[in-house]
Amino acid sequence: MTEAATRSASGVERFRAWLPRTVDRRVRLLAWLSLASQVLIVATGGAVRLTGSGLGCPTWPLCTAESIVATPEMGIHGVIEFGNRLLTFVLIVIAAAMFLAVSQFRRERPELFRLSLALGFGIILQAVVGGFTVWLNLHPGAVGVHFMISVVLVALATVLVYRATYGPRGARNAPNGLVIATHLLTGVAAVAIYMGVLTTGAGPHAGDELSARNGLDPAIMQHLHAWPGYAMLALAVLVAVWARLAERDRTFRFSGWLIVAMLAQIAVGITQSRTGLPELLVGVHMVLACVLASLTAAVVLSLRR
């Protein structure tokens, strides 16, 4: 073996020895970065849409037919759209670091290994769907799928954080009624988020002035979106009260935070509908939807030891 090959092999061994052998602060930090980055890319994606920059880069995977990056002629819209694309690579780096961090103890904690792998593939899938969305000129159906995948990835990252913080999945030890109410809450949350996607697809924020809308009545859709939102709040209160009576402290804590986030989301939703859907409030509403998905997932996870 040559001297260069020896040094390379030695470097690989030192790197493997440096990797975590159990869940430590590095693993938990990467798990939180995974969750934060998934929410952040929703915020930047919302900025792309709400500033009319959805086709700032009119092609994919290149930004233009000749350039992989935004050009000065494309102006601020090209900068915003390309910046959002660049953030995807940050997510990939975080996912790769998480995958490497748990690889040395994948037999002891296989769920962390599988979750990190799923997040990595999910990010790639999301990028491809984003490309199809550009090719379809921001069709509202494609945009909706793009957002719903983000919600799923936020939920997956929440599971990763929860498992890294509280340990592997244990047996369910919550009362059956509380379990049923929590799963009903999850179903209603999914309906509320999906109705929000349809409402956005009917509204004025297409991401580009020439992009199509889904043809639904925005006024009617706002009401159809609000109803499952109020039902979700009622169910969250029910779960919180039930968890308190059953002395489920962790479930009570997460459901309490969910109620706070729901009240904020409802306040933002009512305000934006009465003020003509200002871009900033619509963006906050999108981010809060991901926060609600994350907290709902945490409530479900807290039903087990």
C-alpha cells in the first residue's frame, strides 16, 4: 500500500472513530436541524410564491436554458427562486450528516437510521416534484402536492427529534378513549391542511401572474377550510383535558402547545381573510401549518412510553 493510500485509510478510520456511538448532543442537534430546515424551506418556498417569483428560474434543473444559476437579467425574482433551490442542498447536507451520525449504532437504534434515510429520500423527491411544478407552470395541483410533501417531511423530522430525545418506541399505555381522540385529531388536522392547500390554489397568490388557479370559489373555500380548523381546536382541547385527567404529562404539554399554535393560526387566518390576504400573513399561515403538523405528530408520539 502506498503512503498516500495509507494516509487515506487512516483518515477514514479516524473519521469513523469520531462518529457518535450512541445518541449524544451531536445527534440531537442534527435532529433539530433536520426539523428546523424542513420548516425553513417552507418559509422560503412561501416567499418564492408570494413575491411572484415562482418562475424566477423558468426551467429545472437549470435556472435558465443556458445557466445553472440566476442571471442579472432575471432580476430579484431569479435571486429569490434560485436561493430557495440552493436551500435544498443545505437540507441534503443536514440529512447526510444525520445519516452518518446514526450509522455506527444503527443496530441498536434502527428507527433513527430508517428515519434519517427516509428524510434524505424525501428531500430528493421534494426537489423532483418542485422541478415538475416548474415544468407545469405552477399548476395549483402540483404546487399543492409540493406543499403536502413538505408537511409529511416535517412530521417525519418531528418523529426523528422525538426518538432522539425520548428514546425508542415503547408500548402504548394511554387510555383507549384518549388514543381515539388523538387519532381523530390527526385526521382532522390532515383535512384542515389539505383544505388550506385548496383554498390557496383558489386565491390570488399563484407564484406568477400567468399561472392558473384551480377554479374554486375562494370565499366558499375559506369557510370550508375554517370548519375543520375549529374542529381541530376543539379536539385539541379535549385531548389536553383528557390527558390532564389521565395524568399524561407529556401528552398534556404537547397538546397545550398545540392549542396555543392553533389559536395563533386561527387569528392569522381571520386577519388575513379580512385584510385582503397580505403576503406576509399568508406566509406566516403556511409556516404555522407546519408547526401544527409537527405538534400534532408529537401528541401522537406521546401516547407511548
